[in-house]
Amino acid sequence: MNGAVRSYLVSTLAQQVRIEALDETYSFNAWEVIHTENSYKFTLPQIEQWPLKQACV
């Protein structure tokens, strides 16, 4: 898809992360890639076409 931006974090060392609010601990390996987000960018003409495309579904 055009306009897609994918964001990642990289754990540069082996570590454990504790999130108290969830009562969870997560382990990460050194250089483990963590996918955090897909973001899509659209032009105004693409956005204006959405209602027309949705009517055909």
C-alpha cells in the first residue's frame, strides 16, 4: 500500500520489562525487533473518494 510507514523498536540488549499495571513481565532478546505501529498516509483526493468506494461495497 502506498504511504505506509512501519515503526519498530529494537532492544539493544537482552532484558526483561515489568509492567506493574498489567502484572506482567516481558522478555526481549538482544537485537529483537518489536513492531509498534503501522501508519498510513493519504492524499486529500484519496480521502474524498472513500464515500464513493464504500457505497460500492
